[in-house]
Amino acid sequence: MVERKSGDPGPPFPGADVVYDLAACLRFFTRLPIPPLPDEPEPYGIPDFRTVPRMLPVAALLLALPAALVLVLAWEIRLGPFVAAALALAALALVTGAMHEDGLADVADGFGGGRSAERILEIMRDSRIGAFGGTALFLGLALRAATLATLLDRSGALAALALLYAASVSRGAALVPIAWLDPARPGGAGAAVGRPSRATLLTVAGLCLVLALVGASLGLPPLGLALGLVLAPCVAFALAALARKKIGGQTGDVVGACQQLGEIAVLLALVASTA
């Protein structure tokens, strides 16, 4: 939500600020061509993370929807569970530009290969991928594909709903390092976007809880939904604590890695609790 100056007429319609925040999330976290909305202030400016992420769980549903549709379609035309899961992850990477996968690889390379904070940050800035990053990227994709394939063997609809739920909860959990830690690089993206307010974090938590209740009503296992809600932020806190120790704060790569690990945690929780 962009702060307006005194004398501005205000939002053009009720709830406009929420719609603007949703559009800002989609522009920031995806490659989707979201056009400027009517009377939207600074549609292509850097989003204000004090308020904008309150719509992140909803934006995550929308960005993961194409991947969920690909997953179901590939399953229905009998391509097999692993092929369907791989195609769904490919669709998701196309929508997001693989920004979170890139973060996971950079964090693995930096934390695995650097001894000092300065060296770790230097490695994380390097566009080349190393052995640690390649391994982390492979394992992350393999675990996500394997869990989705396992869920597909049980139900196509269940797997699609699990993909949507994991996308939303993991992106909410990825706000943990932004809210808890100072930016490790004063001039980096983490410093530019700001820190989510308490109201924003409570809104995100509330939306994730609502999604869990909706998921339970649609057939997802309540135990797995609850475990996912707990595990995703716990994983994010653990990685954020490691980042504070290693580099003294957070970066966009750390946020991306938190999302990836959180998504894996949610999917594993759903697999473990699904008969």
C-alpha cells in the first residue's frame, strides 16, 4: 500500500489499496505482465514491504495456479506422476523466473563455500553456480517433484490443492527473515523494500490459516495442513538464524531459500499425513 499525501482524493473504490498490493506482489514475485491499475500510484516502483506483503498468500495462489493446472492436465492425459510433477514445477519456474530457486542455490554456495561474511556475500552475488548450489537446487527440485508425484498417486485434485497451499504458506513464511533481521547489505534489495509491519504479518498469518481451513474442507488432511503451518515458519526461522550467524542479516537470496525450504516442508507434511 502506497502512502498518499494530504489532499489526495484517496482510493478510487473501496478496497483499492488491497487490490494495488496484490498487483504489486504479482509484479515483484512473478514475470506476469500485470498492467497498471486505474489510479494506481507508482505501479512500477519498488514495493513497500511494510504493507504490500499482506496480499502475498493470495498472490501465491494466483502465481501457482498455472502450475496446478499443468499438474492436473498432465496427470489426466496419463503422462505419469513424475512427468506431471516436473512439468508443473517447470510452469511454476516460468511464472516466477525461478527467483526462489536461484536464492536457494546462492545461499547453499555462499554458506557452504565462504568462511567470512564478506566472502559469503561475494559468493552469493556471483551469478555462477557451484557444487553446493547445484546440489541444493537438484535436491530441492527432486524433493518437490517426488512429493507432488506421491500425492498424485493418491489423488490428482489432492496434489493440485497441495501445490497451491504449499506455494502460499511457504511465501508467507519467507517473510520471517525480512521481519526479523536487518539487511546484510545496506544497499541491497532487502534494504530497499523495508520491513513488514506487525499488522501485515498478522494479516499474512490469518490468510494462511484461512487457506488451511479451506484446504481441510476440500479434502486435504487437517494434520498435514497444521504441520505445514508450523514447519514452514520454523524452517524459515532456522535458516534466518543461520544467516544472522553467517552474514549478520538477511538478503533476497536468504528469503528465496526460506521459501523453497518452507515449500518442501509443507509438501512433506502433507505426504506424511495422507493415507
